[in-house]
Amino acid sequence: MRILSILCFVVTLTSLASAQQAVTAYGDSSYPPYSFTADAKPEGIYVDIIEQAFSMISGYTVRFQMTPWQRGLNAVKSGKAIALFPPYQTADRDGWMQFSVPILAEEIVVFSTAKALEGRTTWPDDFHGLSCGMNAGFDLVGLGGQAFANAVKKGKIRIHETKGTEANLRKLEKGRVDVYLNDSLTGISDYPPLVRGPVVSSNHGHLGFTRASGSYPYLKDLRQEFNEAIAKMKASGAIDKILARYRNADEAGKRD
């Protein structure tokens, strides 16, 4: 009887495991501290948040596929991937991407040297005539605002796209671009000449879901469950705790 009970228990666990819908979330492989790869493993603030959110959702498990940003966008647009993090919501993307509730507010700032930023306090007017680095695949309006996009279109600011945050910071440090736009939490302790300049914009990161949903009949339910989990994490302070952990690590790195 005992052996039979154990067998029944094992069968039950196996059935529950097989009932779990596996979800592969694509993530930006080079957007520290939010989303990146370290030692071939997914890391970052969004990785921790999404992993915890899925632990609160019954019926789904998550794994991460880290990828260059533009490749991730293309995968969601085509329906190859069900979800991608952490896109900003833009008019251009609304046609082919569904967005979760906002997960985090990200403040975009100008990075450069103190000398280059002297007298430049108003974005983007004070930066006309300069070259600006940005991560490949990032949206101009979402990153720097409509006035920035207009200035680029008119040739008043030249943009240089490079894959990944670290590559852009190296490029900026070597003087190959005048300024670089990214999130204020971007770590620059390894680049002593660089400083943070004026705030450019504030955006929210999301988990973006494909609209090519034919292969994912559970997508509507998943999005609802995920949104509810994020709401609970915000209410409980769980997201703030994850952010604090990364801020503290960055401060420790500056002191070392």
C-alpha cells in the first residue's frame, strides 16, 4: 500500500509538471543593469523581477533567451518569440506588440565628459552639432523624445548606433561620439572620465508580447496573470527591494 501511495504521488507530481506551460521570454543581452548576460547566464533587474512574477503565477514556467535587442524585436514582431523585455511602449510598436503593465520607470540621461557637458543643460537644443551614441534598435522618440527625433531627422544631431551598453561606453570614452543616451542606473564606475548629464526623458519598461498570437492560444491569460503578479509585487515592495539590491551593488563598486 505504501509503495502504491508513493507511485501515485510521483504520478501526480509528473502530471502537474507536464501541465505547466513553458514560456520563453527574450531579453536584451547587453543592457546592464536591467538585462544582460554574465558568464553565459541571464542577469539583471528585469530578469529578477520577471522570474519572481512567474513564481507567483500558477500554470506557467519561464526561461530566458538573451539576445541582441534588434533580433529580439524582430522575433516578437514575427511571432517567433512570445515576449521580450524591456521595451518602451511607442506608437510604432503598438501595431505588432502588446504591452504588460509598466514594470519600472527608467530615467534616461546624457552621458559624456564633464568638459563636453559644460554649458549644456537643455536637451536637445544645447546638443545640436554633436554626435550621439545609442544602443542599436532603440527607438528615437522612446529614448530621447520627439524633439530629439526631429533634430536627428533634420541633421542637427548625428546618431551612431552600436550593439550594447558597454560597447557604447567604450566608444564614448575614446571620443568616437560626443554623448551617449541611456538609463541613469547605467554603471560608469569603470569609465572614470564619464559623468551623468541632464535628464532627457522618463519611460517605463514592460514585458512586450507578440500580436502574432496564433501559436500561443494562452497568451491572453498569461498577460493577465503576469499583470496581476506585477501589481502584487509593486504593492508589497518586492520590486523596490530588487532595485535596492542593484543600487547597493553599484555603490559598493564605486567605493572599491
